[in-house]
Amino acid sequence: MPSLGADMTSGTVVEWLVKPGDEVRRGQIVAVVDTDKAAIEVEAYEEGVVTDLVVPVGATVAVGAVLARLAPLGAEVTAPPAAEPALPAEPALPAEPALPAEPALAHSDGAPAVSSPLVRRRAHQLHVDLDTVPGTGPDGAIQRADVTAASGGLALGRPRVRSSPLARRRARELGVLLDSVTGTGPRGAVRVADVERASPRAPQAPMPIADPAKPQQHAATARAEATARRQAAVGELMARSKRDIPHFYLGADVDLAVASAWLHNRNRDRPPAQRVLPAALFLRAVTVAAAEVGHLNGHWVEGGFQPIDGVHLGVAVSLRDGSLVAPGIRDAQRLDLDEMMEALRDLVVRARSGRLTREQMSDPSITVTNLGDLGVDTVLPVIYPPQVAMVGFGRVADRPWAVDGMLAVRPVVSISLAADHRASDGHRAARFLQAVARRLQCPAELDPRSAP
């Protein structure tokens, strides 16, 4: 169980993506782990063959506990017979992961839109060409169910049928072919009762009348409990921050007239999916300033400030359940403006679909919060321990502004900085804010790769 943050002590395995006998490569996603902050994709640290899944789905274990064991590649591993998990008499079908409601990212070549990175991964696993898949999601977006349906996944020459694990086991016991059974579950899925009705070997019994509200009630309860845990974890973290960190605040208003015009010209001939939003410009400016004025880019650990090589930029993301998560863009200083925009899109989609990666949840070195889209003028952030600074952006609003002795109306944004007085002081923090403002007023310097 990896450590996915300084305050993480344990995690719960919610899904295994491999089984004994599978070969895995370094960096391959093998499991999904739920923490107090979010559900995280866990990748393999080494390559090899899976010999044993030590921790079952649903089990909570401490950081550092063994989750699975690997043998070297090429080793002969006898996979145990597939065992169906113990399920209640009328199991609910595994729910598809909730996809975010943001508009799907359209491709410039007119190919169908894809709802989330999960869809691309599923397509890769099933060897499905996304260009050939009709989407059933919002605005024609392709969802995981569409990919699965398009895969035509064959089992013994027969099309794969949506069914619960217990229904598949019962079908094997009774010798029933699932593709000959009419399903009564969600989306036509085959359930145990459907299999037994279709089998001459099974006693025919009246179909029990299920309470349709119960699965939704159970799912709603589970979601509410997860939300409460995450809100409590964030609340405890923020309480510790205000209790232990001597915050001080600085602010600056920045004229964005040049940046707005530059961004407009840059986006003018681009399709919507390739346009860069002001938020990416803000993140890029903070990244460059953090690399330039390094005393705010790091962690306060064991009574001292530890600067971090590279800028691991945290981004505060609000989730639809009302909770908050602040995953990071690792080595953000290596990204140009287009790459920063793509990284931001991926971060938000993954955060809201509950599939962040371990790398994204590793402790960022400095965090940005942007509440401008909610009409907020000024943000006074609370620092995320063990970080020592957080930057806030308000809305871009037209304001009266003096230009060469004349009064003009200009687009202006308010930037705020919360800093830890143990690690910095007003003079050095002011230098950081000046660096952010200077970069925003010279936007071409933030995108050197696009320069002619």
C-alpha cells in the first residue's frame, strides 16, 4: 500500500485490475485504492507475473502493507481457478464509474468525443478503435459501456453478455448459455433469477419482487459515507493548518489586457478542444515564479523548510458531492502551455470521476485555487500542510485602470498569496507575487515553444 500523501495512514482496495497469472509492467495500473481524499489508481513498481493478491477487495490495510506478490517475468505461475466472489442472494451489478458531467473533449479531426481517460484505457485493454465506436453519453460522448459493447468480446465464440458474477456461476452449474437468457436487470443484464427461469433443471419459482429503491438507497448511503469521510479529513487538515502554520497574506491586482488579447489571438483558429483557458495561463505563471523564487516551493518537515527540485503544482478541485481535493501536476515546470492545459483537463476529469493516479496525489510542492468562475474577487487560501504556500486567483473583471496617465477599462485579476511565516517573510513573498504578475503581463514568455 503506497503512501499517497503525508497524512495518509491506510487505504481500502476497491478494485483489482489484474489477477494471478497476469504479467504486469512497471507503471501499469493494477488496482484502485480508496483513501480519505479520493479513489486512487495504483501502479506496479516492478514488472513481473502476479502470483498472489494478498488483500481482497473491500479490505482496509495500513500504508506499507503488502497488496500483491510478483514473480520474475517468465516464471511459471499457475493461476488458481477463477472463484466467484461471495455475493448476496440477489446481487447488485457492479456500477460503472460515474463519469464527469463536463463537456467531453472533442477531437480536432472530428472523431467521437471521449468522456474520460478511463474510456481510453478500456479501449486499449479491449483493442477497440475509438473512431468506430458510437457514443451514448452527453453530446455523443463515448463511455465505458459503449467501448465494452463495441468490443464484441468473445467467450467461446459467443458474444459477452452483461451479467452478475453469481448469475454467471449459476449458469455454469445449470448448463445455461447466457446469450439465450433474457435479462431483467439494469440495461438488460442477466441475473440469477433469469438464469434459473431459463433452465429446465432448476425449479420454477415466482420471480421475487425486488424493491427498486434499495440498490439506490445503498449506493446513496455509501456515497454519503465516503463524502463525510473526505470532508472530515479535509476539515481536520485545515484545522491543523490554521493551528500550526503562522499564515500571512499578500495580494496584487494584475492588468490582463495584454494576456487576454494574446490568448484570444492564440485560440482564434483552434477548435474548442485545443483552446487554452486563462486558468492554464495562471498555472503556468505560478509554476515559472515558483521555480524562480524557490523558497515557497517545498515542505515544512521536522521543524525546517525543505525545498523541492521541480514544481509539483497542486490544483484545488471541488467535487460534486461538496468535498474538495487538491491533486497535483508533477514536474509542471517541464510543460508548455498546451501541455499544461491538457494536464489540467485530465486532473479535473480524473478527480471528478474518482480515478486519480498515485502520482497526482503525491504531495504537491505548492497549490493554486481559482474561484473566479464562481464570481469571487479575492481568495484568502488556507495552506495545505506540509506545503508552505498557496496561491489564489479571483475572477477576471473589467475595472477602471490608469494607463499612461489616462483612465481606461481593463480586464484585471486579483492574486493572493498565503505563506508560512516560518519559511518565508514579506519581502521574499512579495518577490514571488511580482514574478507571477510579470509573467502574466508578458504571456509570450510563458509559451516559448510557440514563439516563431
